[in-house]
Amino acid sequence: MTTQPDHATTAGVTPSLELYRIQPGIPFQHAFDELSVLLGCIRHLTTEAEMEGDLVAGSSARILSALAKTLIDEMETSLPR
């Protein structure tokens, strides 16, 4: 993985679920922090869905994973080439 510049920010061009998009100008460090929280929630929800057969947790994990993927795609798009 390449080193991220300290001043890099999101471009705000990647849509998610056709309803949401990442706001432009978010510093990468903040985006990485939010991504970490999202992935922690996804991990918890998928465990609940598997262990308890919780369909709501499974659906929630699916939606949050789409948001996490959007954030990753947005950060990749925002990197200087």
C-alpha cells in the first residue's frame, strides 16, 4: 500500500447505494477512523447474524459494508496519481 499524504482529502464523487456519497474535503485520517468504526460494526453484526440467525443484523451488515466499500473507493479515487 502506498503512503498516504497528510493533506489528502476525499473528492466526494463516489455514490453508495444510489442514495449516499462521501462529502468532499474529509481528511484521510478522519475517513480511516470512520472506516475502522464501520468495519467493527460490520464484524459485530455478521457475528450476530451467524450465531443468532438474526436477519436484521445480516441486512444491517450488508448495508454498512456497502458504505464501507464506498468510503474505500472514494479514498482510492481521491489519491493523487
